[in-house]
Amino acid sequence: MSDQLVLLDISDRIATVTLNDPVRRNPITGNDMIAALLETFARVQSDPDVSVMILTGADPAFCAGGDIKEMNDPESMFRKEPLAAAQSYVDGVQRLPQAIYNLDIPTIAAVNGPAVGAGCDLTMMCDMRIASEKAKFGEVFLNLGIIPGDAGSWFLLRRLGHQMAADLTFSGRMVEAAEALEIGMVLEVVPHDKLMEKARERAAVIASKPPRAVRVAKRLMRNAERMDLPDFLNTAAAYQALMHQTEDHHEAIAAFIEKREPRFTGR
């Protein structure tokens, strides 16, 4: 494979982003993975020809999270004095949840193997998750005497609810793919060799929709997480009024009446 830490493929309005440090199990510390991911997410966000993003890892792991060996290095960020260490989080790994959260397109994590610590959190930052039968999830921070410093708690609570987020956080246990499906961490579990095919099938459904409406719908869902109902309704009304004026909306109505497939242009 390429020696690039992050691979990007764009086709059929689908961006596929692959963490590509398989020998070390795709960690996001101890290398330039964070910077590479941020650059890639910025490229995806700015491309009007992209409607959905798949995030995955190069086998055998999705992402090992923090590099534990680096945690033992006296020169690493983990051994800095508290204020400097806190700033390292702000300037480093905490930029990832902001970048993914602010993407105007839906995101699908195709979890091909273990997703541990910050790697588990990385999957939860995405809108949807599909798991290979080889996937495992672990919110393991407490096992190392630390806490999720990358917004993992924020996402876990919203994805799984308080009780399940508490269980995973305080136990530090690993969750196999079958249990992840049972508790709602993932949408489906598929054979390992079918993972990307299934992820692309889901992505293709999204990519077939009107591109502008997809982005506005994603933005509306983001607003719903932080707004009260009256403000949210005002926002939804304003967005909907904009959608009424798009060419794709008019095309969708015409295609429905004429009983044909719509041809969306993103206008």
C-alpha cells in the first residue's frame, strides 16, 4: 500500500478515507495521523462533488487510538506539565471531533477491526457505523488511568444513552461486533470481505439524493442536538424555504409526477 498515512478516494460522490498505518494498527498519536486526517477532512468538506464520506482503516485494525509506548516516553505530550499537556490536546486530537462534527455531509464508519480508545471514539464521531465481524470496540481509557480527552464521552452519551455510555466508560471492557449490534453501536455486522461493499451500498443511497438537500439535512440534524424546539423550528422553516427554490427540488417533483428517475445536478 501507499506510504501515505491517510488515503483518499473519491468516486460517484463518495469519499473513502482510510487510516493507513497498518503495521502499528493505525494509531493517532506518535505519528502525523491527526494532521493528515484534518487535511483530508478539509478536502472532503470543500469538494461540492462529495455527498457522503466513508471512514475506515487499513487491515488488521480500524484504529488503536493512542500509542501506549509513546505514553511511556518522557519527551511525549503525555509527560508534559498539566497546562502544556492540556494545550496539546486542544491543538491535537481535539481538532478531530470538531472537524468530523462540522462536516456538512453524512459520515459512515466502516469498522474493519479493533477500534480502541480514541479509535472507538473516532467511530462514534461518525453518523453511522457498519462493522466487520472482526470489529471490536473499547472505551478503555480508565484501564490506563486516564479519561477520554477527545470528546468520546460527549459522543457516547448521544449515540448510546447515559446508561450504556456509563457501562462502557467505567468498565473499560471490549465490545465484540455482535454485542455492538445489539446495543446500537452499529447498524449492521457483515462478513469481513463484504464490509466495504456494504458501506458503499449505504453511501450510494445517500449519494443518489439531491446534494444540497443532503448537506442541509445534515446541518439540521447537527442543530437539533443543541437547540430547543422553538429555535429549531425556526431554523427548519428557513432551511425548508431555501430548499423549495432549488432546481433539484423541482426536478424531484417533476420526476415523481412523470414516473421516472430524477436527474439531480446539485443546484
